[in-house]
Amino acid sequence: MTKAAMNPQQSLTQRLANPTRFMELSGRVLPWLAAAAALLIAYALYLVFFVAPDDYQQGQTVKIMFIHVPAAWLGMLGYALIAVSSFGYLVFRHPLADVSAKAAAPLGAAFTFLALATGSLWGKPMWGTYWVWDARLTSMLILLFLYFGLMALRSAIEDDALAGKLCAVLGLVGVSILPIIKFSVDWWNTLHQPASVIRLDGPTIHPDLLWPLLYSAVGFSLLFFALHTKGMRNEILRRRLRSLTMAEVDRARTVSATAAAE
Amino acid sequence: MSAFWTLLKRDLLLQVREGGAVGTALGFYLVVVTMMPLGLGPDLNLLSRIAPGVLWIALLLSALLSLPRIFEADDEDGSLEVIATGDLPLELATAAKALAHWISTGIPLALLAPVLGLLLNLELSAYPVLVATMLAGTPAISFLGAVGAALTLRVRRGGLLLALLVLPLYIPTLIFGIAAISAATGGPSGFQASFLILSAISLFSLVIGPVAAAAAIRFQTQ
């Protein structure tokens, strides 16, 4: 294993795709990644609570935005990561790609849920209700359902390798239909109700609010990648443990079989 | 290509001779639609307003019930593995089986819809549009459903999982089916646009469905 990792004939991606190599590298990177995430989020929160002004209309509730927006963006990033990993697993058969897809699903689902939960908490004081059938909210909810489907399919199949392949198929089908779902939900929303929600558009947001948002977005992204790396490491260890257990069971079986034969 | 037609004919014959399969979906459709007024109250004005939505959602659920049948029986008696190793590309085989599902389930459900529309006091002018949108939209249900059926083929009690996987994928079909009906019955204009998009979604799933289903079956029969 270690010999293969050092083979100079292999391309960079091949070397990175080697689980041993990945464990070694990620073990070194992970503490830095986690520390950077913690520092950036702490700094962003400091800016949010002590520096950034309240919105003149929304008051303090605007502070929800600094969690809500990064969570929504990471919820979508999670599915993109699953799609890329699924493609990598089906086409190049990298075992790490499957590990990455598996680790990304609960993370993406958690951030999507966080975006929905903070959004509804924000919606109560702003729109007077916890839930509006707004196009964005609806498509985030459907994204959450897609995550649930992926996780449920994986947990329903016992064979790890088969579960990975089938989830990759589902992930690719999902990502090819996702734009159509998004488009149809937008269409449906404009058909049923006129846009009633005033939103902060990117360029119109004041710099005093924009900078904390950017710090928060980068901090939460780093947190996502740190958690994703950790999740991948856990999964690799789990698989190794499993194959060790299986080998042990096999050995015990042969021993008892020879003992019975004698 | 003759293998494709043979497979399609075989599946349709099995559906007819087996009995029960088509009838169960139709019966379920009838019962679900009947439950709606019982839950919502017998107000005919309300019912006539929500009739297209009720009919579409009930149709999705009824079609969903019959999806596992696309591959299940063939997997149990081993003929799916024979088909998978035969000369016909597995993509075409899954396409034939999904097409058989559409003909044996999608079309009968779409044709039953106007009868159930009577129960819900649907406007008379909406009947042709209702059937047209359902005929244009149900292929997507069969072909995307084939993917779900293939993915959950070897999962024990996979029916519920199948619903969770497949229903979100049906959202565009549902939205544009309803949009086309409400546009045709005096809503904002744009029946043609909605109907064309609905057809486009069906054509899209016609391509993606068999390919993904074939991949899923190949992994499981290897």
C-alpha cells in the first residue's frame, strides 16, 4: 500500500485517490482547516454582533442572514459535491469518490435543513408566518427531500459497494433533474402568486453588512470542508475495520471447519 | 429492434393475463379521489376548483403503486438476468418495460380521469385538456419511475423507499400538468407553452430513464 502511494508513475489524482495517501494528507490538513474555520466564524460572529449595524427596517432579525445565507449556499454545494463524486465513482471507479459522496449527503442535508429552519425563524417576524410557498423555500425543501432519498437508499442496501454504485446513479439522475425542478418551481410560483417578498440583492447590500457575510460564508465553507474531510476519514476507517472483522470471521470459520474435519 | 417489440408485447400480455395489476391501480385511483370530498367537504365549488390538482396527485400515487411491478417479477424468476445478458442492449430492454408500464397503467389512468372529474364537478371545457396533459405527462412517470424501481429492486420492502426517491422527481410534471390545465380553463394565457414543456419533460425522461435504470440493474445482476 505504502509502496503504491510513493510510485512516481502515477498522476496526481491517482496518488490522492489512494486511501492511505489520503489518510496521511488529510490527517495533516484537517487540524489547520478546523482551526481556520473556528477563527473565521468567531471573527464573523464578532462583526455580526458588535460591528455590523441593524437593518433600519428589519432591526436585529437581519442577523439571521449571516447564518442563513451560508447555510443555503452550502446546502446546494453539498449536492454539487455529491454529483461530482458520483460521476467520479461511476466513470473512474475511484473508491474515494464514493466515500466523498457518502460523507457529503448528511452534511448537505444538515445545512439545507439549517437554511430552512433559520429561514422560517426569519420569516416569522418579517412575513408574519413561519412558512411561505416562495419559490426559493420550496426548491430548498425539495433539495432536502433529494438528500433524504439518497441517504435512505444507501442505508437500505447492506452491500457497501452496491449501495455506492446505486447512490451514484441516483445522484446523477437527481442533479440532471434539479435544474428542471428549480425552473418549474419558479414558474409555479409566478403563476400562483406575484413576488411578494422584498429580498436583499447582492449589489444593493451595504458594505457594513456585506463583509461580515463574506467572512461568515468563507468560515462556514471551511467548516463544511473540515467536516467533510473528517467524515471521509471516519468512513475509510469504518471500512477498514469492517474488512478486518470480515477477515477475522473468515479465519475463525476455517479454523473451526478444520477442527470439525479432524 | 424486433427483440424490443417482442419484449414489449410479452410485458403487455403478462399485464393483461396476470390480471389485477391494471385493475388495482384504477381501483386505487377511484378510492383516493373518492376520499377527497369526504375529507374536504361536499362543497361543489371548492371541489371544482381543486379538481385538476386532486386528479393529478391521485394519478401520481396510483402510478407509483404499480411501479415495482416493472422489474420485480422478472427479477424473481430470473428472466431479468437472461434479458440483461441477451443481445438487446439493456437500455432498450428497460425502455420496453417502462413503455409497457405506460401503456398498461399510464394510459388507462389518464382515460379514467374524466370519469372521476365528474365526481369532482370539473368544468366540462377542461376534460379534453385534462386527458391531453395526462397523456403527455404520464410517460415521465413511467420512465423516471423505472429508475426508482430499478434502484430499489433488491431492497426488501422497497415500496416506501421508491416513493421517497421518485416523488420529488415528479414535481416538474405535476406543476406543468396543472399549469396547462389552468391556462386552458381561463387562467393566465400560455397553455401551449406549459403543454410543450410538459412534453419536453416526458421526452427528457424517455432518454435519461432507461439509461439510469439499465445501469442500476447491471450493478445488481452482475
